[in-house]
Amino acid sequence: MPNLPSAAKRMVTSRIKRTANRASKTRLATTNRLYREALTAGDKSKAQELNRTYSSQLDKAVKQGVIKANNASRHKARAAAALKKV
């Protein structure tokens, strides 16, 4: 239990931010999984649409501070490379 009021407030804000960050990361993982499934199925049009969605979600996560910019850049580059192979 926190001893100071500011520490108590920090616990609350940390929990709120952790919940939002977890939701954002889960959304990213789900979109990535759907994208990989579309690639393995060979559905190029659906894969292109999911690639755009995935890239957009990565950019939004960077903007919100959920992930770092280089992390998003790496994921977008690998996703684009995988799309080229199909």
C-alpha cells in the first residue's frame, strides 16, 4: 500500500495506462496474426488490406507511446517483405 497520496495516484494512472497499452498490443498481435493467415492462404488482396491496417495500427501505437519507432519500422518492413514474396 502506498504511503503518499501521489504514490496512490501513480498506482491508479499506471493501471489505466497498462490496460490501454495491453489492449493496443493485443490489437496489433491480432492484426498481425490475421495478416499472416492471409499470406499463408495466398489471398493477396486481403493481405494487402491487412498490411495497410497493420501499418496504420503500428504508427498509432508509436504515436501513443506504446511501442518504439524502430520497433514499428522493423515490423512494417518485415510485413512488406512477406507480402512481396506472395
